Amino acid sequence: MNRPLMCSTISHLLQQISKVHRNKGNQLLAAYNLHAGQEQFLATVLCGGAMTMNELTENLEVTPATVTRMAERLEKNGFLNKEKCCNDQRVVRVSLTEKGTEAATQIIDTTWNKLEQQMVRNMSMEEKILLRRLLMQVLENIEEEE
């Protein structure tokens, strides 16, 4: 059987794209003193308003320990406030500080748009639409249960 070399597969190409995208994203996020994933945390709170740690765990689809670590780091760096719920002291609610709101807004409006434009530079609208459709199909295919 004639199998393609790993470096010629779509999987390998997607892996390379993901790695370069993550590295470029980290470079852009460094301007805000943030790391990959933290911007998603901030964007989730920006869009949803003050949230409990459990709500963040569900929305971000990560473990409670990950949300706790991220919240601690973001609070330490002045991006968010944590406070215990008055009805149940076990429940912690997080909200963005002014610094967090400004960073999340700039990242969404500027930083990710800059990266998006770089990714699709020299593509026609039809090619962008086709690429999006194909990537959505790839995602659907790999999420499918066999």
C-alpha cells in the first residue's frame, strides 16, 4: 500500500497552521501581558457579564482547576475582580476591571482582526467562504463519534 508521507497530509498541514497561529497569537497577546486562552476567558466575561467560576468552566469547556488558575493570574495582573456571592460563600463570581474590559475589547476588535486579515490575505471572498465551509466540515467530521 502506498501511504503518503506525514508531511504531505492534511493533518500535518493543519497541525503546522495551528502551531504558527498559536505562536503569532501569543506574540500579539504579549502586548497585553496575556497568554493563549486568557483572552478567551476575558472575552467570555466581557460578553456574558459577571459570571461564576462554574459558568466559566462550562462556557470555556475546560476543567475547574484551569479556570481557577486563570482567574488567579488574571486577578493578580489586574484584569478581573473576584468576589464571593452574598447568598452562598462557596460561589465565586468574577467580573472584569476597567483594564480587563479595555484589553478584551482591543483584542477582539484589533488583535484578532489583524491576525484574521493576515491569514486570508490574497484570498477572494469566494475563497474565504469556501475555506470556512471546508474547515467547518473538517471540524464536524473529527467531532463525529465513530
